[in-house]
Amino acid sequence: MMKKILSAALLLTIVACSSNDPDFVANPDYNANRYGQFKTDTLYAVLDSVVVADTVNTNNAGSLTLANMAGFTSGFVVRYLTLPDDTLTLKEIKMNFITEGHFGSDPQEVLVDIYEVNEVWDATTIINEKAAWHDAPPGTYLKTVSMMVADSAESNIALDMDLLKKWQSADSLNTGLYFTLNPSVQNMVLQFNSLQSTQPPRLIYSYKDTSDTVTATNDASIFSYDEINGTVFSPQGRYVASGIPRHYLVRFDFTQLSTRAIYYNADLVIPYDDAFPYTNPNKPGAFTLRMFDDEAAENENPSSTYVITEKGTATKISNQSGFASQIVQSIVNENLEHKWFSVEYAVESDVFSVIRFFGQQSAQKPMLIVKYLEK
């Protein structure tokens, strides 16, 4: 079930998979001598809407996210079940993290608060008994450390020996750690390699004249946001998001189009804000276009799905197979009830990113450009 948020601003353009000009296509169905010259009409969006997912599954995160931006925060939990043998006399033990990427502000390092989690959890349990984690787990503050921001940089955090001994004494006491940005850090999204990466979080311990490592057993990012009203991103806008699944829907008035026409080509163009600070530069800008029959995005037409890639400052569906003939033509002929176009990230992973679209009340309205021959 998706929650609905009425929108008034949207951005997006959908990338061309092919670029055939009908003026140069030798097809008797589109013969200009028979039907006259090709014509072009442009429809501008008349309605738009945003839907936000009820739940976000962040178990076994693709990346571990620390964030503090307007209306949105994120922390992560890490747990090590494989620990150094308690018979070893350790000289040092530390946690090791590799920075995967960042956006927003650009300091060299940031302050991170670490808490010991007060509940046992693993990759299958749900903190706070919810299908989505929107709140930090209950925990006891341990310390504040510095972590590196630059891509591929390493952060090494010393672990207290007494804490390790407690974890070694009983699995029920090995509850892991929760990391969150210190409140002094603003306008920042910082991502680290997770358990699913090639360089997952590690414990590095030394004893005698050698050292060894163990890899994290469980990890997860926890996105915190308003479940009722959806995420709040400033400035005002309409958004498509990953990490917190959020889709954009837009509708056009197809009664403006001629019913006495053969629609050859259709371009759906939705401008977006390429300077929006919450767009993750490491997140591929690929999107999926789907069709629904209402703005709550509950009744999908599964046979009409298109892949879109951002380009320039817009995303664009251009001359994709069947888009004009099967979608636009069917809507105009009143053979298709699904008239809402929905745009979402092609891969809605837990890698956080937001793209801001300009909507139907903005100066840069979404457009549907059709090329046709009139019967």
C-alpha cells in the first residue's frame, strides 16, 4: 500500500532508446502522400502526485548510510558475532570502515556518535517490531569519533577491551553498535561499504607479533522520516527517491488530442533540478516508467513498463517501442484506462538518493510531445 501526497512540482525527462524520424520511414501506414504532412502537438501536465512507500526494508544494506538533511536522518547498526578467541591477550582492537561516497557538504572528516544497542537483533528481526526501521534502536552512548569523508578513505575506530570481553562472555550481550552523525553535522549524506560489499566493516585485532580480522555478521541502515506525511526535502518540490521509495505520478489531458490520427512517435519529457543537493552522484540515474489508473498508484498496468535514463536536465521517453502506438493511441481511442504515468528509480535499493522534478504548477512543466498523421 502506498501513501499519497499531492504534488505541484516535478522534474524528469526520459532518455531515448532509438531516434527514428517518421519522415524518413518507408511505411505505408505513415505515408505522407496518403495522410498529408506529419503534425506535432504538445500536451502539458494537468495533474501530478507523489506516493511514498509505507515500509523500507534496510536489512543487509547495500551501503551503510549516515545522513542529516532537512526532514531526513539515517544511521546504521553493525554487529560482529565472530569474535577473537577469548584466550588471546590482545594488544589492540579496532573497527575498520571504507568510505563509499558522500554528497551535500564536503568536509574532510565528520563527528560520529556511537551507541551500544540495548536489544539483540539480527538480519531477520525488526527493530521496534516494525517492518520498516524509522527510529534509532534503544542504546547507550559510548563515544564520539571522527570518520573520514573522502571516497575510499579508511576510518579506524578503537574498540574498548571491556566491551569486547562483554561480547565474548555471552551472545545475549553482543548487541552491536549504532552509528549516527553528531548533531553538529548538517547537510551531509555519507556512505560506507557494507557487509554486501567487497570491503565490509571489519574488526582488526593484534596480539603478540601478528594481527587478524573478522568481518561484520549483520548490518543495516536505518532511515528516519515522517511516515504519515512522507519525507521532507527542502526547497519545496516533488521527488523520486531511493532508500526511501518515493514515486512521481503525472497526468495529461488526452482529450486535447485528435481521435482521427495515427500516432507514430511520443516523447514524455519531465525537467528536473540537476543542482538538487540530495541527488547521489554514485547512484545510477535509471528510472522505470509505469502506468496506473489512479493517483494512489494502486492499479498498475503491468504490460506497459519502460526504462528511462536521465540526460542533461531531463528524462525522456523517446520513440520507445509501442509507447506511441500502444499507449498514447490506446488512451486517445479510450481503450486504455491507465492514464497516470509513474516514475521511480529502476533499482529502489537502500542506497539513498533523491531527484527533484518540476511539476505541473512550475514554469518547466512536464510535456508529452506527439507526432502523428491525421486520417
